[in-house]
Amino acid sequence: MGMLLLLQKDSDRRLQSEERRRREDRKERIEAEKRERAEREQTRREEAEAETRRRQDAAEATLQLREDMRREDAVRQAALDSEREENKRRYEERLAFNREEARQRHEQMMMLLSSLQKK
């Protein structure tokens, strides 16, 4: 009977030891899975942040490009307006000069006609 009791205790110790080893293994697996999930979540967050930064950078670049194009258009329009004003000024000067010439020719013609009528 003593031998049976000894074998029973030995069997119980092995069973407890095996159970303890299984619990520790399970605990290690759970902790490893938690670490892996945390790492995946961290990686996902970092990738999401990087994507957000890329989108923001792209949006800022687009806005900057639009602003640059708007400025270039404004400069181009100002140059066109200036050129139009200069052309208009030159046209008006030519027109005034031609009117003055026509007025002088008319005066000369009228003087010639009046001198011919007096004779």
C-alpha cells in the first residue's frame, strides 16, 4: 500500500507539474499574441499617420500650386492690362495728332478757298 501511495503522489506531482507547465505555456502564448497584436496595431497606427501626412502634404502642395498659378495669372493679366493701356494711349495720341493734322489741312483749304474767292 505504501508503494501505491508513493506512486499516486508521484503521479499527482507529475500531473500538477504538467498542468503548471501547460498554464505557463498558455500564458506565454497569450502574452506573445498580445505583443504581436500591439505591434500590429502600432504599425497600423504609424502607417495611418504616415498616410495622413502624405495626404496633407499633397493637399498643401496642391494649394501652393494653385496659389502660384493664381499669382502668375495675376501678373500675366497685369501685364496684358498695362499693354492694353499703352496701346490705348498710343492710339489716342495718334488720333489726336490726325485730328490736328486734319484741322490744319481744313484751315489751309479754307484760307486757300477764301483767297481764291477774293480775287
